[in-house]
Amino acid sequence: MTKHSKYIITIVILVILGIFIDFVFYVKNNFNIRGQTSLINQYFKLRDTDPADAKHALERLLQNDPTNLIAMRELGYWYIRQGDINSALKQFTLAHRVYPDDQRIALELGKLYILTKQYTQATSLLNEAAKTVDLHLKQQAQIALSQIPATASSATEKHFTVNAPGNLKILTIYTAAVGHPASQSKNLVSNTLGEITLVAKEPSVIIKPTLCQAQSTTNKLPTKQYFATKTLGNLQILTIMPPISTPKIEYIEKTPSITASNQTITSEKTISITNSSVVETKNKNIALIKSNERDELFNQYYALKKDHPQQAWKLLQKILKKYPNDIDALKEAGYTTLNAKDNISAYGYFKRAYEITRDPQLAMQLGYILVDLNRKRLAYYYFDLATNTKNTKDLIDAEMAKTNLTQAQMKLLPEPYYLDIFYDPFYYSRFKMVVEPLVIKVGKLINEKYQFKIYVSYQRTVDDRSSFIQQLPQIFEDNDSITALGAQINPIPTAPLTAFVEAGKAVDIVYQNRSRWRSDLRGGLAYYKDWGEKPTYTIEPVFSDKVVGDFYSDMIYFSRYRDIIGSVRLRQGIRVFKYETSSIDLYLKGFVVWDTAHQYYNNIVEWGPGIALTPSNRYNVVLHLEALQGHYIPVTSPSPNPYTSNYHNNLLLLDCYFRL
């Protein structure tokens, strides 16, 4: 077997190896769990129309990312909507264990504890949730707390004394914890004594109250007005006073404790409430009444939502008209329009909700919507806002979303226009030479599916050694600039294969003893595929052994040289270090170039180790250092090869790409 045949076999093996690795990762990527963003969006789109598939999307996401906050929380909501309270309780308990500082999880878990009559746990969680700065969340926690019945371990005697001009009423109520002997009485009270009214709230656990006789009962007071509401156990007491009076409410609480010998020891506490306190209580009651009205509207909405979506939507619009800043209503409207694929309206609703709450999770949702609207620069802005969170998992998700939009923050031209800049300076130790290739393209995307683009390009390649001395040019690189019109297309949408053609004029930068201006026509195919760990984000420095690699191949016709030049490059390695958006890779490289004109400098094989430093994966800037062994493939070259067949070369390459 000749040496030439061996080189051909080497080239073929490299090509087959690259295609095989590409195929393996193509299959893996197509059968792996889809990305977080896709699965979350899939869940929200299916949540109301196909609950089973919606749950499946959450389960797949949790399988890949078991501590994803959004997925853990939404799975709990999914169980609630299905009426599976026990599973919802287990899910929110798990979520609270992972995210103990998440007040929304604490709120939902507290509500579930109320439903399962675990009042002690509910009180603790709801008090924690009520500390939030989110006013709507705080209100929900306070309403839930008001639904917890009295849980004292002994009976409690409570006296209300109301003083007003010509009117004195005394009311005594006995309450006890569920399970206490005194709680066996289930009588319901709905009675009126003069100006005092009793209203039962939860008949199933009502304790029979005893009404004491009214004292100093005089003429009935004329005009009535609600001043105060008090809740004792399961009873709500409304005190009605004339508006001209200045009431003073004296609250006396006597708590008898029953001993083992059935003796009773009573402690007594007296609290005076001034007129201003009563008025404050009245305002709180008005807010409570409004809240109950809002909740009733939402109950009607949820009852209609599944089977009568159009009526539900009309009711939701009514709710928004009455409560334009209601966060739950804005979210429901956002998800409803998102499911209807009306991303523009969904963006409007979520934006209003975010402007009120500044909730980082709403900023994340806005970012996802803007990605779907192909407004990636604005999406990057909202993902950046989403990083303003104390939740570590949410922070990482937001940072990852920014990383997935590499360079979107730099995009200046509106879609479908673009400006691409490729700048790849490198240093050859072998020739002690710096080469600076620069390519600039300004174009327009015509067809998104096939990525068909038309553009104007400017290319310039110079080195710091080529010169013209004593009528003899010494040329190492092209040292020319080319201005051309071009077009490119991906003929197979599912494969990273690009076909292109460019036509223009080239001018020599260094004199080469020929006409400086020449026509230039070039065209061909280029293929690129990377695999292994994708760009990520880590809070702490991490040493790893994750696989990374890439494969590149091209075959291009150059009219100026009447030559077809092809190349294959394979880099396979591991990511050894990463911190935040930076990383370091170690790899082995194989590189082959050949041409049809058999120029010795276009027929080489190189191999060797390399290291790649990425300062930030949000910008396509990578520094490579490679120690390469090289060999000239024996060909019948038109120009003699002045170098030895084997060589060593250290290559320092700065690989830069920007889209503006």
C-alpha cells in the first residue's frame, strides 16, 4: 500500500468517524427529554385541554430536573385541580422541604392542612406566608388564617360588653376545641338580641353558645350602622351601633381550665377597644367582604373554565374590569391567551402582572413568551430581571435562559436582517507569524425553514510576514480583500449542512507580480456539528469530566485558483472546569486539508492536544492553544515544497463571532 493510499484511508476514516459521532448525538438529542423551556410551555398549553399530557410534561421535566421549582409547584396545583388532596399535600410537602423559604408554597401547603384539619401546621405555615411583601399573597394568607377554627385545649368563656347611649347588651359565648367534651353540642345559632347579631360560619363544628339576658334594655335605637366584626371560634358577631354614638367596646375573656378532679380554675383578661379601633375593624371587614366577592367570582370562573371556556373568558374579563390589578386574574388571562397561541395578548397580561409585583417568575414567563415571538433581545432583558431572586434554583434557571440566548443582547438590526462578524486571528509558531482573517456579512433571512439568506460580504486576510522584496513576492497567506454578493441555504432543514455561492471582486493587499484586481467566484458545502455538554451556568467553581466535541468539514470551489479545496476537522475532549459562564476544555484534534490542484500547502494532516478557554458562553469568543504535529501529504505539486515532510507547530487561535 502506497503512502498516498494510506493518507486517503486516513481521511475517509476521519470523515466516517465524524459522521458516526454526529449520528449518535443526533439520535440521543431526539430521544432525550426536551429542554426545560419547551416542557414548561408544553405544560401550560395542555393544562386545561389535556390534563394527562400536561402532567406527563411535568413528570418528564422533574425526571430530568427533580428540584425544578415551577414543575414541583405546578404538579401540586395539578393534583388540586383533579381533587386529589392527599397527593397535592404530599407534593407541596416535598416542595416545601426543598424550598422552605418559598412563601407561595407555604401558602398552598397551609391551605391543604386546613382542608385536612391539621390546624397547628396550617397556622405556622400561613403565618410565615403572611410575612411576604407581596400584598396579594399576604391577603390570601390572612384570609386562610381566618378560616382556622378555635383550637384551644379547654373551654373558653368570652364576654362582650357594648356601651352606648341608653343601650347596654352583654353576650356570653362558650367555645371549645374539636374533640373537647364540651364540643359535642352541635346546635346552630342564628339569633338577634337588640342590637347584637350572631351568625354561624361552620355549622358542623359549632359549639352551642349561651346568651345572657340583656340589661338596661331601652328604646330601640333609630339609625343602624355596622361598626365592628369579631370572630370567636366558629361564630361571627356583628355589633350594630347608631352613627351618633361614640362606642366603647370592652372585651372580657375568661378562660376556665378543667383539672383532673373536675375543678375549674378561671383566668380573666380585659381589653378596651376605642372608637378608632372599631373604625379600623370596620375597614378591614369591608376589605374582607370585597375579598369574598372576588373569591366567589373566581369560584364561578373555575366552575366554567373546563367545559365552558368562552363563558369563563367573559367572566374573567368581568373580574379584570372590576379588579384590574388582580394578579391571579392577570395570570389566568395570560395563560388562557397563551394556550390559545395569542402570545401578544399573553405578553400584555403577564407584563401588567410583573409591573405590579416585580415577581422574578413572571419575568421568566415574559422571557419565554418573547422567545416564541422571536424578540430575543427583549427576552434576554426579562431573563436578566428574573435573576433578581433569592431562590437559588430560580436564579440558575434565569441565568441558563440568558446563556441559551447567546449574543441576543447584542442584536441591533431588526429581524430578518443581520450583521455577522467573524474575526479569527491566529499565531503560527512554525513561521513566527500572525494571520488576521476577517469576514463581515450584512444580509436578510428570506426563508426560516431552509435558512435561505442573501447577503453582501467583505473578506480580508493579512499576515505580518508577507512582503515584496527585490521583485520577488514572499507570500504566506492570501493577503487579499474580497467584496461579493452571496446566498446560502440549508438544503436539509434537519441537518447542519449549508450550501453557498458568492461572486465578487478580489484585490491583492501585497503585490504578487500579477494584476491586483481579479474576479472571484466561490461556492460549496460546509457542515458543522457539536456535541456533549451544552453551555451552562454554575454558582460555584466545578471540576468535571463532561464530554465535548465538534466536527467540521467543507468542500469549496475557488475560481481564482481553479481549485477545489476540502477540509475535515475533528475535536474530541472533556470539559474539565466551569464557573458561572466560563469554562475550560481539553481535547485532541485531527485536521486534514486536500485539494484538486495538488498544491503542497493544501495537502496536510495535523494532530495533537489542545486547550480551549471560554471567558463567557454568552459571547462566541474562545481562545485555543494547540500543540500540533503535521505532515505534508505527498502530491505532485506545481510548486516545490521547501519544507521537510514532518513539522511541529504551536497554534494560538482567538475564535470570535458576533451577530448584530
